[in-house]
Amino acid sequence: MSSRQGESRPLMAAAEISRRSSVALSFIRRESKDGRSKGSDRIRGFLRREADKEPQERDPMAGGMMVSGGGPPRKYEGRTTGYVILTCILAASGGLMFGYDVGVSGGVTSMDGFLKKFFREVYDRKHSANLNEGNYCKYDNQKLQAFTSSLYIAGLVATFFASYTSRRFGRRPTMQIASACFVIGTVLCAAAQNMAMLIFGRVLLGCGVGFANQAVPLYLSEMAPTHLRGGLNILFQLAVTVGIFFANLVNYGTEKIDPWGWRLALGLAGIPAALLAIGGVLLLETPNSLIERGQMEKGKRVLQKVRGTPNVQAEYEDMVAASEVAKSVKHPFRNIVKRRNRPQLVIAMLLQLFQQMTGINAIMFYAPVLFQTLGFKSSASLYSAVMIGCVNVLSTIVAVAIVDKVGRRKLLLQAGVQMFIAMLAIGIILGVQLKDTGGLPNGSAIVVVVLICVFVSGFAWSWGPLGWLIPSETFPLETRSAGQSITVSTNLLFTFIIAQAFLSMLCHMKYAIFLFFTAWIVIMTLFVIFFLPETKGIPIEEMQGVWGGHWFWKRYVPYDPALEQEMQAKNAADVNPQQEKIAQAI
């Protein structure tokens, strides 16, 4: 080893110790205000152990600068292994089930056999020669909307139980509970003989959605290496879009199987449910969850396996430090509303609101119904829904490929402009050319389908995947399960509202409903411009520094870069003595 390299190692070790000291000190300053010292005691011990190590034992080559200090984000050793890709694909199958439920609902609610058995009033209105309600009100029925929306209100309630199981027992058992709910719910829906049996099956499916949406994004974020976290996390959203596309194909194929085609469509949900059940058996628990629950050695072994290298000490120690902080927080839901957690909480909740207010689920839930409203025949409407599902899948694949290169903000801003133009044009065309009776002219109908595809593509590489990705990568470990629970429940709450209200809103607002969603797209794009910082490539354990450097959020998460620079300079001059002083000060 050259003398220059030998001289650089203590300096790099000093920077690494300084980084960890800054994290510990900032946490302890926060915790001391709350009168807690347990986490401080643990971190004090960690720092003293670190001070006793020789520089070469500290593995400085695996480190980097803390992001809050303005330097590049910290990097860990390891490579992208085939195993981690496989586990992420299996875990993402929970999204496949969710997507299938979203897609199959709209197709089934437009099938005559289903309507005759459960919603005779809607069936008679659909086929009546004297429609008083007109095009926009054919399907305005609260019970029909309750069939769709019951899944989401059940998921909203289930996600709070899922937060407990995810934190107490792990991500993997939570996914296993989700798969069991999916399987039982699928059987009940496909075999339903009355409305009560049908709704109960949908409620169980909703419980599966709540547990899966809680556990899967966390699992993907924690298993993925930092530089691929965005792409691998978006596998969940990709699975959702594949599930929607698969459901659209099934709807198209079963629509003419009268009177039991709807049973086959609902029953085929057992395929993605079985995939998730298999994944729940084969998957390993995440190292973060194992360490958080005290299984330190097992967590380290899993981390070595998924990173493809035995040299994971730096990442492992960061996980241990984050776990100690998490253990000191006994009430994560009470902790998450504190001032220092305000940025990620507000952003996570608003992202879920904005995601639904794009109008995407109004289109995805009721695509066949919507196209029949526009004058398409039954088969043509289902075929158009298949086209939209295909665009959705392909555009999400684009997001997987570019999200970790382009970044989160650029995708959201570009898509905001694209979605605004498409939704505004749809509203104008319908306002001018679609009357209460009759359909759209052929040329205008084709233009509307193209515009919907443009809108869906913009959503699929931006608000769709990033609405889940950004919250899952911004909450610290001590509030991560609670944060994910709030994220999922907020999403399901607004999904429920849209599912329950859309057909009635379409009946009363007519074409103006698309202008309503257009206004929301403007609001959410402005929010991204002013309030959403870039999170690309930032390790989850170092995300707090992002808020400290933001013009608005720094008032909630203050950061003093001069203090950290001074600490780094002192540590570079005298590594061990200074570190001991820090330990004593704590």
C-alpha cells in the first residue's frame, strides 16, 4: 500500500466516525427534549466501542459522507444479486393481487349476468329504451359502487393491524396473512349466492390489500440496494399494472360467457393470490426487520446474502444504530406526529391524496362502464380497457428503468404537464360533443381513447409508482411501520371515496368531472415544485438530512452544517481522543 493511501485511511475513518457521531448527537438532542435516555445509553455504548477500534477495523472504504452535510450520499459495499431480484419479484406479487381487484371490478360491474343477479335495477336501466337519466347516469347506483368500494374501506381498517404485525412479527408474516385473506376472499366472491356473501368476500380481499400494501413496499425498500431502491420498489406498482392488464384481458374473454362469466373473472384472482402465498413461504425476512426484533446475527447473515458480499459491516452497523433508535420509541404513532417527523408525514399523506385526485382510479375502476357511457358497445369498451391496461404496464416498465437515473421530481413534473393537457382535452371534447343521449362521433371517440392512454402513461411512470416509493424511503426506522400504515390508510381512504362517489359525480357533474381532476393536477404539480425534495440515491438511514437542507422543511428539521464541518475537522486531527470526548459528552 502506498504512503498516500496509508495516510488517507485514518482521515477516511475520521470522516466515518464523524458521520455516525453527527447522527447520534442529533438524535440525542431531540430525545433529550422528550426526557428519554434509553436510546442515548445505547448509542453512547456504540460510540465507545467504535472509539476503541483500530482505524482499519472501521471499514471506512464502505462509507461516504452524510447527505445532510452537503456531500455525496453514503455508499455501501455489495452488488445486485439474483437472489434479491427474485425475492423482490415474489414480494411484488402482492401488487398483482391488488391490481387484479382494481381491474376486474369495472369489467364485472358491466356484465349482464352479474347485474341481473345482484343489481337488477342497474341492468333494467342499462337496457331500457327510455333512459331518463341519459348517458352519464346509466350506472349511478350506490349499491353497485359499494361493491367496488367495500374492498378499500376494509383495507383501510386492516392496515392498522398490519402495522402492528409488521413491526412485531416482521414483513414476511404480514404478507402471509395478506395471502390467506386473498385466497378466502376470492373463493367467497366467485361462489357468491347473495349480496351479503359477495360483500363479505370483498371485505376479506380488502383485508388482504391492507396487509399487502403495508408490508410489500417496506419489504422492497429494505431488501433493495440503495442505488436500485427506486426501480425495485416500483416492481410493486408494476405488479399492480400487470394485475390490472390481466384483469382487463379476463374481462374481455369472459364477458360473453353468460350467465357465469363473472364468476370465472372473480375466481381467477386465485392465481395472484397463490403466487403471494408461495412467495410468503419462500422469502427471507428483511435484515432491517430482523435487527429491529433483536435477531442480530440472523439479520447480518441475511444482509450478506442479499448484498452478495461478507463485507457489510458499515451497512449493518447503520441498521443496528437505527434499530436502537427505533427501540427507544415505544409509541410510534404518537412519535410520528411530532414536529421533527412532520415533513415525511405531510408529504406521505398528500401524495396519497394527490394520487387519487388525478382521477386515475376513476378511470381504472370503471373503464368499461366509462367507455359504455361514451357510446362504445360492451365488447368495444372492454377492448379499449385492455388497451389502457397495456399502456399502463409498458409505462410502468419505463419508470422502473429510469427512476433511479432521472430522479423523482423530474418524473412528477413532466407527468404533471402531460396529464394536465390530456385531462383538460378530454373534458373539453366531452363537453362539446357528448350529449345526454347518443354517443360520441367515431373520430372523437378514438381521440378520447388516445388521450386517456396519454394520461394513463403519464400517471404510470410518475404518480402511480412514486406515490408509494417516496413514503417508503423517507420514514426513519422508528416510525417506518406507523408511517407506512398511515400512507396506506390514507390512500385507501381516498380510493374508497373515489370508488363510492365517481359514478354519482359523473351523473351530476357530467363532463365537468374531468375538469375537476384537471384542477387537482395543477395543485399537485405546484406542490412538487415547492415542497418535494429529491430523494434519489439517498440511503434510508440518512434521509433526515434531506429535510434539513430544504428551504421549507428545515424549520421542522433544523440542521447546522458548520457544526458538522467543525466536528469533521477536529476528528481528522485526532480520531480516537475526539471520539472519546463525544462519547463522554453523550
